[in-house]
Amino acid sequence: MSRQKPLPHVTAAHAAGLAALLGATDSAAADERAGSAERHFERARQARAARRQAPAALDAGPPAPPGGAPTAGSAREYLKAAPTRSPVLNAFLSELGTERGELVPPNVHVFDEHTLAPRLVEIARQRVVSMLLAVGRTDVALTLAQMPPIANERAARLFMRQAVHVGGDLGAITRDYARHYRRSGAPDRDDQRAACIMATFAGRLSAMAEKLLGPHVRAELRGALEPLTSQGSAPARRSRASELRAPQGAGRAAAAPTAQGAAGSTTRPRGR
């Protein structure tokens, strides 16, 4: 029902009353002005409090059931210490489980922890088209097939945004990422929790693909993870440019006197 506008003569009479109240100098008018101002400020404080509570209520999610038991998905922990040394990779592996075999050995090392999460999302995205074809959504599959590969965190975030309204664990993980991204001030890099949530999203999507398409998905995931990891000892630290230049310059400097000495020894006449 639409709100009815006040009649013109009522508005004019109210404006005239306010003008008279503001122009009055007696104590009764002053008390009325103070009361009106206090009521106005109280309404403004209530409105601000309601605006502050609205985002908090959305972030808190549904209320807990009686007895203190947590709701489904409310106790999800994204930072995991096992089975590898990489928290991001652990978040991905935890969604796939080990019932059908391990995807990587426990002593595996990640080449680049900071770029691993978007790469895991790209690995999971590559199976979305097959999933859509399997359920008969050919039109959507053809559209997604034209999507460029996910090359960075921003592209992975845009891809995840499509699952905000999806039900189940996938949608819950996506909403957790959106809440964390909003609370943390949208950092551009070095946000381990955001990377772990993104990796959990990729793991959950890959688990759905394995359930729908078959066990061959796990073998494909194992092959896709090999270029991103190394087994055994940790990868050697790459030498800096200054470290690479110093030995070469020193070698040239040391080689110059040697060469000059060699040249001099060939031209110096032999003593009798």
C-alpha cells in the first residue's frame, strides 16, 4: 500500500506552526523546541543503530538451534595443518578426502603458496562444463566454454561470485569468502584465510565433479597438481639477480689479470 501524501493545507499549517515556534522567545516555546530536538536526535540514534545491526545480523547467519548445537556449516574451519605443509593445499584436499587414495604425498611442497588458490579454482572450473553437459544444461555449458582461463585472484573471485546464491556447502563457502573479504577490507595479497576459503571452494567443486562424473576426476586432479608441487625436500630458493651478477663480475675481474699474465709470459724473452 502506497503512502498517502499529506494535504497541502495541513502541510502549510504545520510549517506555520514551526515558524511561530522558532520565532517565540517565551520559556514554554523554548521547552517545546528542546523536547522536539531531543525526540529528533533519539529517532536518528535508533536509525543509526538499526543500520549497524543489519550487516551484523547478515554476517551472523541463522540463529543457533536450542541447546547450543551449531548449525550446519557454522563450524567450518578453513585453516588446516595437515596433511601437507601448505594450509592452502590442505584446505583443497580436505574437501576431497582420502577414501579413494591420496592426491599428493604428505611431504609435498608448493612452489608458490600465494598463487595456489586461483590455480586450484581454475583446475576445478575446467570440469564445470562437463558437469553441465552431464545434467543436460548444454546451453549454459557452451556459454561457459568460452570463458577465458582463471589467471589471478580477481578472476577467481569473479568466478566464485556466481555461486553466492547456490544452496548447500558450495554456496555457504562462497558466502563465507564474501563476508571475510568485506570484513578484512578487501586485501590484494597475503591473506591466508581468504586463500584457504578459495581453495576450499575449489575442493568442494572438484568433489562434486568426482561424484557426478566418476572416479577418473581424481586421477585428473592428481595430474593437475603435479606441476604445482614438488616431492621430497623443499624447492631451492631462487638466486637474486644481484647474487647472479656478483660471481660473474668477480670471475671476469679475476680472469683479466690471469689473461694478461699469460699473454706476458708468452711474449717475455727467455733469460740466458
